Amino acid sequence: MDEFIKWLWDRKAVRYAVIVILAGMALISLIQGIKNAAEFSQDFQWDAAKAFTLKMNPYDESMHPGTYPDASVFRDHYLQMEANQFPSLLMLLIPYTFFPPLAARYAWIVSNLVFTAGIVILLRKTFLKDADRDVFIAFMLLMIAGTPYRNQLGVGQHTLFAFFFFLLAVWFEGMYPDSIGDTDKKKVPALFAAVVICLFICYFKYTLTVPLCLYFVYKKRYPEIVVSALMHLILTAVSAFWLHDSFINMIIKPLKVSSALSGEGGLDFGVLLKGSPIAYVLALIVMAFLFVLSLKLEKGAEGALISVLILWSMIITYHRTYDFFVIVAVLAFFLERERPVWLRAGYLAVILAVFFVLRVFSESPASKAAVGALYYIFTMAVTVFAIKKGADRTPAAK
């Protein structure tokens, strides 16, 4: 069967037919996502950022609606504020607050479309640079055609924003010279600053990018991680002064807002354990394991590591299924070396199940249980293969 599929894919007519079909599906999905975003974009958090600029505490308003009854500037934008971002992250949205609500929403749509194009370009320059051209095109079209991407765009979520800047940080990191000569010494400070700034911004969706940033632990870029984190601590202190609240509250209050959703995700531990605190303990255990894995994996395992990090990041903390479009980057796992047929088939099954099957069944409990079981099994299988990296040295078929 595997040989037949390869033979079929080698036929140009078949390749082009698949790409044309996926392109049509992607176009329809993109148009619908833009329409939804123009009407909704409820997760944008323009309202929280605007409240912040007016020295209104967005966390108090989120937890106790009506704290600021005179905040009429928000009435056309939100039903209830949900400021679940740390204040140093809300600051990243301040440029959009110079626009009125509707104009800001359109600006965010355009931004997300730019981030989408950037993600495609950066994946090609980084983790998927060795992919066959047509395979790469097919996977990018598949991403846009899928329900997760369409919903991500439609609700105005932040994963496109954060994932773009994470990939940009990876790209800049890859430009570090292997050996420092007189000419290269001048490049290093600029590259260091670029990586730090991109990491600082990518934490916007920290439930995704904090696990992904273990990639920089693997690369031993510890100063970049530390400096980018310190920048947030400094801005958190500034935010506390600005909002006349304590530094501790600037950390605790956003977590209180976000914790209310801990049992309402897609396939994550919180859903699996019905919002039990055990989910947090399990998440910490997995993060500790991923940290050790990032330290121990030998050079040349970038594709395996980023795939493991992406797969686990989607389930160790709260994520609705609109974040799962990032699993297209798991293709990197299959580019480093040849993988078993059943594992490749499993990946395709996971993609199709998450991108389309859940939508067909309206994410019913039964469909989420079935797709979740498939996703967890696949994630554990990829993790085992990543640990056993040295066992198979056969190059991947492009």
C-alpha cells in the first residue's frame, strides 16, 4: 500500500489534482474565516487592552463585570471582557487601541493574514525546508482548509501572532555563525536582540510558546530566554504601577480569569480530567520531561524535538481546537529520517480527524473522545521515536 501511494503521488496529474482541490478548499475556508472575523473576533481582547490604556483594571472588570460602568467605549465590541493575558502581553495590543473597535478588528484581520503568510514562509525556511515542494504546498493548503485555522481567524485568536514570532525567533537563531570571526562578531549582537525581541513577543500565547521555547534550551540559547523573560517581569512591575495594583496581582488575576476556562478546552488534560487540579500536576510533570528531553537530545534532532513540543503543547494546558492548526509543522518529524508506514498513516489520520472530522460531528463528546484517543496515541508514539532518535539512521524520503 505504501509503495502504491508513493507511485500514485509521483504521477504529476495526481499531485496537481490534489493541490487544486486543496487550494479550492483553502480559499473557501479563508473567505469564511475572514467573514467570521469581521463579524466576531471576540477573542481579540481589544477591550482589555483599551481598558489598560485608560488605567482601568481589565482583570477586575473581567472577574466583576460592571466595575467600570462608565466604560461606554467598549459597548460595541464585547459582551463581557475576558482579560486572560498578563499585562505585559496586553501591552502588545496597544497599537490597535488607537483605532475604534471596528477598525481595530479589521486591522487585526489583516495582521492575522500577514502572520499566516509569514508562518508559511518561515516554516519553509526552518523546520520544513527539506520538504518536497508539492508536499509542502499541500500541507500549507491543508492547514488553511482545516477548521482549526478557519476558527482561529474567525474568533480573532492570538496563536497566529505568537507562532509567527516564535518561528521568526527560530529563523534568526539559525543565522548565528558557527564560529565567530571578526566580521561575524558585528552580527551577533543584532541577532541576539532580534531573537530576544521575537521571544518576548511570542509569549503572547504562552500556553503554546512556552513549551515550544524549550527548543531554545536544546539550542543552549539560555541568555536569550532569560532576557526575554526578564523584560516581561519589568513590564509587569510597570503595569502594577500604572493600574495601582500589586505586582503579585498582575500575575494572579490573569491566571484567575484564564483558570475559569480550564475544563472547556479541546483535547487537553483539563478536559480529560474535567477541570481537576490534577491536570496542572500532570502538565508540570510533562513539562519537566520535555525540559530534560531538550537537554539530552543530540544535535540534528530539531525536527523530532519541535514535533514533540508542538504535540504536547496542545494537550498539557488549555487549548481549544482552533489552536491545532500548528500540528502541520509536525511534518518536520518525517523529514529527518524514514519513519514506519503506520506512523506516517497515523499522522495523516490525526490531521484529517482534527481538521475535518471533529467539525463534521460538531465536536460532540464521542467524536472528541475518539479523536483525542488517536491524538494521544500518536503523540506518545512520536515521543518514543524521538527518544530513540539514534536507532534509525535511514534518511527520510523527500
